[in-house]
Amino acid sequence: MKYQTKGTCSTSIDLEVENGIIKFVQFVGGCNGNLKGISSLVTGMSVDDAISKLKGIRCGFKTTSCPDQLANALEQYKNGSLS
């Protein structure tokens, strides 16, 4: 699945989810090392756990962040609007 981010340095997120478990996450653009770390940390995590940990994180003065955008993507996946 591909999610187009909004309001972040990264431009999109590629992700795979299987049976409610995050199998793969890759951010396009953004802070390379930090986003590789986030991807590594959430791989193997349940979608619900990742959403609860990442939702609402802000980056500086922005109203969102790359982790928050990942939570948004996962919420859309759960709601069936991202496939």
C-alpha cells in the first residue's frame, strides 16, 4: 500500500500489513536514519499498538509528523480506505 503524507518532509509511506500485523514500512524522503528507526521499531507490531503509540506526535511547530502520518495511514487501512 502507498500512503501520500501531508505536512511532512517525507512524501509517502509504503507499507504492508498482514492479519493486523505490520510487516513492512518504508518512508520516501524525510530524515533517513530516524525514519528507518521508526520502520524497524513498528515492524512486527500490531496496527492498533502502533496507532496508539504514534498518533498525535508533532514535529516542531508542525501539527503532524512522520510517525503521526504513519498512524493516519494505519487508521485508513483499518477503515478500508487504504488498500
